[in-house]
Amino acid sequence: MKIARPLARLIESFQKLPGIGPRTAQRLSFYLLHVPQSELDSFSEALAELKKQTVFCSICKNVSESDPCPVCSDSSRDKSTILVVEQPLDILAFEKTGKYKGVYHVLHGSISPLENIGPDEIFIAELLKRAKAPVKEIIIATNPTMEGEATAMFIKKKLNESGSAKKIKLTRLGVGVPTGADLEYADETTLTQAIEGRREI
Amino acid sequence: MKIARPLARLIESFQKLPGIGPRTAQRLSFYLLHVPQSELDSFSEALAELKKQTVFCSICKNVSESDPCPVCSDSSRDKSTILVVEQPLDILAFEKTGKYKGVYHVLHGSISPLENIGPDEIFIAELLKRAKAPVKEIIIATNPTMEGEATAMFIKKKLNESGSAKKIKLTRLGVGVPTGADLEYADETTLTQAIEGRREI
């Protein structure tokens, strides 16, 4: 006996998602058999319309319904400070703090030779172009991983080459122990960086 | 800044799935932004068509494209032995063994007062009706959980009441230590049942 084809097709689609294995894909698909058709329809529509109803903002490359996006078209935001992130989700994290009043730039990834992602695959050229306009500060907030660090270094190098770096303050997020963490479990690199980045109290 | 509405809608749909929290729902939805539209369309279609193109087999209640399902309409299967399972996925597990030649009955759940699932919410009445026809054996293969055991007991009681139990051999799956398990980590109930169910060698 085989799984009915309509189910098999759905299982296959779920399985293509990152972090969803064959067992989870089966479980989710069988679960959906017990869900009202109206819910299936709205899920189905959300999928089909996802990319049709969204664009990458032509300025910051964030996912948006409008172009420019709400942040780039907000006159109260400081256009001379650009915070560079890897993913649109990272923007949400910064917006939740309510403390950042500048604008963003989404790279949509990081340089990763292992995954065949070079500088041209992500929106670095677009950032360098933005840096030519009057910009005071670029805060690089790529992830504190090998790939994130390499991407930050690459951007720094390119800004230096283009001469933009002279007039722009280039910064990186502060590093150290996160609030609420237990020092006992902190890794050596984090602790080293926390000591190097110690502040007067 | 809020998440663009088309994305928010998709995140909401993912979040309704069992075991998918808000973070995973966000991650999956943002991932899908980078997937070709053709893949989104086929995922979307699989969802919309899932229930339209499948039926519950009128005999065994398994999910199928045809009615009766391939197992019930297979003349080589022994119709006098019915194996009762909670979910369609359980059938796949038994079919993989290749050892079972009887037919199935899918309850689509188990009796669970905590989740407000009583005997009438699952396909027990349909099983009792099947038991009135000439059936030699009913193997109850509900899960070895509180709910699965309670469901098995309820079915036994109902078969006794209806008088069907007299002519039918009612069995339950063998219990004990699973192949490949490490005895050190086996729980007490399993070990007790394994001792009670010991076999001559």
C-alpha cells in the first residue's frame, strides 16, 4: 500500500522546508486532513500570494508590501545611519528594542564559500552604492558567526577601496555576555571578547 | 515596523500546525520568500486539493483516493482479520513489515477525556458494525498509552455487550522490550510486561 497521491504530494512539499524531515512532513500532512477546508484554502492562498504581494524595498531590500518600505519612507527615521543585517527577521529584532532610529540594509545572506554564496549573491553592491550618498555611520550587524564576520570584513575592505570609508564611521555590534546568561556556561571566545570590551561603571 | 501582511498571514497559517511555534513559523515563511514561484504554487495546490481529492474509505476509514481503498478492494487480503489502529500513518508502519495480510480499521484518534474526545468522536461504531459480519479476529493496535489502552478496553466492552465477542478472537499487540533497545534504559512497566509475556526459547 502506498500513501494516497494528494497526501504524498503535500508531504513532499513540507519535506523541502528547512528542518522538516520525512516524519514531521508526514505528521503535518495527516494532521491537515482533519482541518476545515476553509483553513486549508487560506493557507494555500497565503503561499500562492506570498511573493506576488511582496517586493524587496528598492532602497534597503527589506520585504515589504510597498516600495519604498515603511521604514525607508518614514521621514522621522535618520537616513544617515544604516544598520546592515543578514535577514529581514533581524530587522524585527532591532525594531522590538524601539531604540534604533536609523534605517536598515538587508543583505539576504552572508558570504559562505561552503554554500557557494559569494559577495555577488547577496546585496553588497547595493550597500556600497548607498554609502556613496551622505551617510554618517554604517553599523554592521551580521551574525557573530564565521560567515557573518567574513561578510563584515569584506564590506569594510570594499568601503575602504571605494574611498567611502573616509567620511563614514564604520561600526560593529558590541560583543560580550548576553543579559540573563550564566557565566559558567559562556564560551571562551565570548568571555575573551567581554573582557576586551569591558566598560567603566 | 510590522511584518508585511502577506508574510504575517503565512506565519499565522504555519503557527496553527502542531509542534510549530512562532519562531519556526517565521523562519519557514521567510525561507519561502527565496523559493521559486512554481514551488510555492505546487505547495499551495497540494494544500487546497488535499481533502478534495481524498476520501475516507467507507469500509476501513483509511485515507484514500478511491473508495473502497486499495487494501479493502484487494481480493488477496484476508477480510476476516481486522487490525484496529488510531491513525492512517500506523497502517503504513504495518504495511512496511509486509507480514500482515488482513485488513485494517482506522479509528482516527483515541478516547481522551482531557481533549474532549469521546467514543462518538472516533470511528468505533463503524468497527462494531463491521464486527457483526463474519470476522475471525480483531487485533487492537492502538498506542500503548493511557488513551490507547482505554480505547482498547472500551472496544472490548462494547464487543462483549453486542455479543460479537463470542465468535471473534480479540487480541492486542504483544508488549515487551523493542528490538535493539538497551535494557538499562527500559522503564519498569515495559520490563514488567516483558517478564509477564516471556516466551520459551
